[in-house]
Amino acid sequence: MASKEYYRNQIADKRAKIVSLRADIQKTKDEKKSRMDYLSRTIKSSSSQSSKENYRKMKIAEGAKFEGKIDALKNKIETINKEIDSLKKSLDKAK
């Protein structure tokens, strides 16, 4: 059976990982905003209807890609929170 210090260190490491993942989420959101702004400007400045349609499709696809990345990061945070809960229970049982 592991010591309480082991569990405390594991919990601290998991919390640090959550902070890192939250920073990654914010970075991804910023990238998404920048890319969506660029594509919006490109759509407005395009002269042909076909290129506007292509840029609109690209904007939708890239928006979905960014949302997928954000959702994956949120799922990782959720998983880590469950691991922390499990470690806390083990910590309570530890000597």
C-alpha cells in the first residue's frame, strides 16, 4: 500500500496537468477565433460566388475541427478529475 505522500504527489501532478490542459483549451480557442476572423474577411473580400462557397465550407470544417480539439481536451480534464477523486479515496484509506 502506498503512502499518503505518494497520493498527495499524484494529486498535485494531476492538478498541474489540468492547469496545462486549460491553457491548451484557451490557446485553441484563440487560434479558432483568429482563423474564423481570417476566413470571414476572406469570404467578404472574395469576388466570385464559387470561392465564397468554398471559403464558407472551409470555415465550417475548420470550426468543427477546432471544436473537436476543445472537446477532446475537456474530456481529458474530466478523466483526470475522476482519477483525482479515485486518488483521494485511496488517500483516505492510506496509513
